[in-house]
Amino acid sequence: MDEPFIDSNCPYCSNPLSFPRSSVGSLQDCPNCSEILIVPQEGVEVAAKLPIPIQTPRLFARKLRDTDSEDLLDLMMDSSSFRYIDWKPLDEEGVQDWLVRDRTLRITQPGGILSLALELVDKQKVIGFLTFYFLDQDHKQAGFTLMINPVYRRQGFGTEAVFAAMALAFEGIGLHRVAVSCDSRNVEACRTLERAGMRREGEAVKSLFQKEEWVNEVWYAMLREEHEAAA
């Protein structure tokens, strides 16, 4: 038998939508306006919007803006921030290219990501960013990357940003699991993930070749039921 469909309307363009029942709660693109939405339960007339911005006590996690370029450049030019990741610092042109590409990047596309600026609540200052991406085709598992400006590190902002990622993943779009990995030498990153309640799943010895050397990769994860129990 054919799978039944859920009928609703787009929260952006108001056009009718129809998705398979198995996609309830998942992120999908509106076929009419291409905005990302959340497929509702049967009987709900209007689909939900992507639940951002997300607020923590001191941060807003929101979409990137062109006006973020100066703050992002201040972060992306700092070579020490790239010691344990396989990225390179960006100059002004690189940051501008990133902002231009972000306008068309969609997390619902294969290999797509959702980039969020981390802005201080008490002033318009971006102190970092969070990128979110799916780990499977069914959009049930996701990972994220996180970077905080060195000036604002060791003040708990990284932990708050991880809380924002968990809120988006489990409360916003109902994922099953979130998993991330990091270079085992990046002790600060490991502690941040642990303070946010993520479970250390294991360490793969010399499993990652980056910047001309083999490094150990530590994996952290959280399930939705673990997040709910902690909350």
C-alpha cells in the first residue's frame, strides 16, 4: 500500500503542501518558495518554521547577516583557532565569499549546512559561530562545529552554544542523535562538550590525518532521551 500523506500549508508562502507521514517532524523544503519548514502532525493546518533564533542566557544563535563580516573576520583571521581543525584562516575576501555562499546553502540539501552566528544578548557583537549538518539521509542524526573568539573563551560561552545546538536538534526539529568529534589534544573543546552533557563514546587512535600528521579523534554524542532526562 502507498504511504499516506500529510497535507498542510507553508508558513511562508501559504501554498498547500503534501509530505509522506514518515517525514512528520523532519525538515523539508517548500516546493513552492523553497523555504525550510518542519512537517507537522496530521490535522495541523500550517507547517512550522525553522525554530531560530535560539536564545541562551547570554547568546542569540541566529542566521548570518552581511553586517557580521567585521566580527567574523576578527575570529577567522586568528590562526590559533585553527590549530586542531583542518581549516585555514580567512581574510576579508574569504569571509565575504562565505557570507555570499551562505545565502544559498541549505541544510536540507546533500552536504548542506546551517550556519548560525553567536551574538551577545546584551550588545550586537558576534563572538562565534555554530554550523549544523545532518549525518544521515533521513535527517534523524546531526553534527555541529563550533568556534568562539579567543577573547571570549573560558567564560562559558562555548557551553551555552552547545546547549543551543542541543535545543535546536532535540526540541526544535526532533532529532534522534547528535554526534561530534574533535582532536584529542583539543582539551578545551573536550571539556566544553562534557560540561554540556555530551557523552564521550570513545577515541580512535591516529584515525584522522590533518595538517601533515595523524591525530587521535574523540567522539561525543547525545541521544534525545538523554537530553530530555537532563532537561
